[in-house]
Amino acid sequence: MIDEYSGIAPKGDLILLQKLGEKMKNRSFLHVNSTRAGGGVAEILQRMIPILMELGITAKWEVIQGDSRFFDITKKIHNALQGNSETITKEMWQYHFEVNRKNAEGCQLDADAVLIHDPQPSPLIEFRKKGQWIWRCHIDVSNPVKEVWKVLSRYCEKYDAAIFSVQKFAQAMGIDQFIIPPAIDPISEKNRELRGDEIIETVAKFRLPTDRPILLQVSRFDRFKDPMGVIRVYQIVKKYNDCILILAGSPASDDPEGEMVLNETREAAGNDPDIHILLLPPFSDIEINALQRIATVILQKSLKEGFGLTVSEAMWKGKPVIGGAAGGIPLQITHDITGFLVHSVEGAAFRVRQLLNNPELAKRMGENARAYIRANFLITRQIRDYLSLWYYMENKGRHILEL
Amino acid sequence: MESVGPFEFRECISLMKSTGEKAKTLRELRDLIAIISDESIYHHTYQYYLRRQILEYNNDFAHWAGESLEESALSEYFSNIDPFLFKDIGELRKALLKVIDDYLERFPEPRETMPGEEFYFNEAIILLFPEGLRANNLAEFLIAIKYIDLPSIYYHFYEARVRLGSGIDDFSKWVEGGLGRKDLAAKIRNIDPLMHTLEGIREHLAEMVEEEVRKDMEVVPR
């Protein structure tokens, strides 16, 4: 599998992966999260685990189980950490802990390194047996509801280290904190090169008109992704440039609000025949790949964002992307070089019009975007960083490590 | 064919570690620059060249002053600092503080950044490893220069200046010491590291070395 990245990922990353694999050979590396499908974390883990195994590391992935009450609570915690006003009662925190306690009984947590993804399974630290424990926070916690962060951080501070996707998410904690952005897999079904006939065949089922420029946003139906705002962007652009809008997203099993937002989005779209809302089943990877490849301009108009992997996906396909200046999006888009950063519906509409009217600009920006993603946001870099961190933790105190 | 010791290409990557410190005003930045670790100062100055995409700025402080604080003149002063001229981090730290002190004397009340736009002090953990490439002569060196990863250029061209001192980089050192080509070494040393991206450095190196290789290959009729 590693060989498949040769010629795609930077050579240095592949060399370092092999070297770190030799250092960590036969040692165990456990990842725990709360969903096997939907969302960026599950997607990355599906690809990362086999690569780690191929490197000689005993990689394992556990998914904690919970009922709808648990996921309602964790969604509220998630929203509160992203700054939305939510109240998490004592009973809710207790239930959060209880579900984790039950999960701990069924999980094998005795690995050499344990990476716990996001707040849902964070109380598992209380059941630590051995090894280095790292809490990996994928969400934007730059402005959390303080009371909620205070309770959660009682768990987080028991870890040996924490990882945030963006530096401004890092919090005042008494443990080492590292900045590791997530990444995309360039050879996955969602990102691999597609032949022309594959693209045509894949999108045919959606019956999309291809005679006009296509604006696309791929994301969960989540208020923070601002699907209603994207519709307003399209409506402004439509007055000047005939185009169609595609809003495509998959439901996630840990997101009970999704359906509500989807219905609101449908209402906002009204009966405009040029707005296509596509609710894709989980694992619609080739469909998303093909949609991104037929798009003229891709939007990710998030108001709050953990990282926004769909931005990297679109950039990897050489597309100009207009992103909301939130969370990890400015880390991927250098304004005016690898894409456009916007702060409003109006700003996004202006940039869409600019790109639709300047195909050369769109092409140049797309090329810059692809090169930037190759150097910084491929999965090989992310695995390299996780293993580097684990290696550093076992060689603490040394700022320069020679392999 | 020249018989010389090979040039072993190496590469470094950095893992970013947060110090937990951040500044939202120029005064806060000043107070933190005064006490932050050498590793953090190193990360925000020398290592900027590993990450930079635009030539407008030469370090993270200039970048922050220009983009977040929106103090263009301050940004220009920061960008004018050449980190390779200082013998150690302590001297560089003093230079950074002097820029801020001079600026604050003239403009005592610079604006505050927007929330989320603060300056975040980080450090880097460096992992150093062989690139898996070796050049035995100038022709092989030329091919390697065209294909090595950009972090390898950073390591040999920028980081080397700190390691070796006196404005010397690994490439010119090998070209002069290993191949005896003083003129080419001087040309390489004339490339201004502050004025190019890593890709720009690669292009300059390739152009200079290619010219030399072409001269070597030319057959002069007698």
C-alpha cells in the first residue's frame, strides 16, 4: 500500500514513515473514536489503520457504542465547544462518563500508544492501563462555552499530550500540546484520479445539467457549514452568471441535528430547478470525487470548522475553492494564491463571480492549490506526524531527533 | 569523471508544539519575545522559510504584524531583519525587541488584533533523516536538485547557515570543498535566501549548476 503513494506523496514523507515504522515495529497503536462512518475522522482512520499495519505497527481501531441519549449529549458538548450556547447538566456529564465506562469494559485499551479522538470517548482516560495516551481534538475549541470546557478538560488534562488541528484551538492545559492538521488520502476512492468515462457514468444518476458552470459544496447538513448561506451566495451569483448549485452531503450517525438542517435547506432552496440537494449515503466516495471534478468552483462556506477536509479534497483536484475564514480553512487556503477566503455571503458571491469570469485565474489557483495540498495535507504527512509525536514522547527533552 | 566524496542529501521535518502563549497586542508580543524559549524564536524566524508561500514577509512576526495587526510599517521593519546575520538566538531576540521598542516609541497605541488572530508562540520538534539520494558529481547533483523535496533544500540551504555559520550553506561548501569549483560556490553563496521561496532557490541552483555542467560537456575544436 505504501508503494501506491510513491510518485504522489512527497518522497521524504515516505522515507520517514518507513524509518519510524522500523522504530515502532510490532508495538501497538490504538485509535478510539465514536463513529465508523461519516465525518472526516472515520474516513481518515479507515485509511490510516491499514497503512500503520503495513509499516509493521499493530494498529487497532475501536469505536465506542452509545444510544441516542449519549449522542444527543455529545452533540451538545460538541456544539458548546464550538461556542454555541448549550447547558450540559451534571446528569448528562454522568451519563457521558457511564457510557464510556461500559465501553471501557468491552475495549482492549492496553496499547503502547492510545489516540482518543474528540470529546465523545475522552473519559476513557480514567480506564488507562499503560502506554502513552494522547487526546486528539478535531474540533474548533478556540471559543468554547467555558463551563463545558472546564468539565471536559478534567479528562483531557490527564492525558500525556493533546493534539489540535490548528494552533488557535490550543487551550491552557497542563500538558504538552501539538499542532497536527488532518489530511486526505490521495489514493482513496474519494480522491484518486478518475477517468473521463468514470466521471460521466458516476454523475449520470444525479441527472445534473452540465451545460452551465457548477457551484458545489460538499458537507454534512450542519448549521456551522452554512448551507443556507451557500444558497444565498448562489442566488446573488445567478443574477449575473447562469449556473447551477449542488449541495451534497452524507448523514453521520453521531449527528442527530442533520435531518432538521437538511429540511431547512430544502425549504430555503424552494423549487429552484437549478439547486440540487443530494443526500448521499455513507461511503459515496466516488460520487463525491466525481462531483468535485465536474464542479467549476467549490465552496466551503463554514462559519465554524474543525478543519474542513473537503477543502483539501477539492484543492487536490486542482479546483479553486472559496472558503469561510473559519477553523482550519485559512490553513489550507492562502488568500488569493491557493483560493479565496471570505467572511460573508456577499464576499463569497463576489469571489464566485470573479472565478467564473476569469477561467485563467481559476486554473492558476487550482494548480497552486494542488501543489500546496501535496506538500502539506496528504495522509502520509499526518501519519508521519502521529508517529513522530509518539517517537518524541518516548525521547522527551530532545528537540532534534535524528533517524 | 570527477573523483570526489558524495553529497548526501538529508531532509528535516518539523512537528509543531504549542507553548500555550499568545499575544493580542504588540506590547504582549514584546513581553513574550523577551522570555519565550530559543526554540520558539528559532521556529518563528529561521523556520519560516520552510513554510512561506509569499515573499512579502520574512518571518512570522512580520506576517502577523502585516496580516493580523495590520501595521504595515512594523511588518516592513520585521521583514528587514536577516536572521542569518546574528551569531545566536539571543542577538536575534534583541533585534526583534528593538524593532518593537522603536515602533512603540513612535506609535504607543497600536491596535489590538481580532479574537482568533492572536500571535501564537510555537516551537518545533525536528526530525532529521537521510533523503535516500547521493550525488557523486556535478551532473548527479543537478538531477538531484531538480527532484529532491523542498524540505531538503531548506535543510541544506537555510538550516545549514545556522549550523555552519558565516553565510555558508551545504551546497556551496561541497561544490567548493569536494569539487574544487570556487566560482560556482561563490555564485551559490550570492543567492539571497531572504528573497526567494524554496522553489525559487531550487530553480536558481539548477540553473547555475546546469550552466556549469553544460560548459564541462562542451567540446572545443582544436
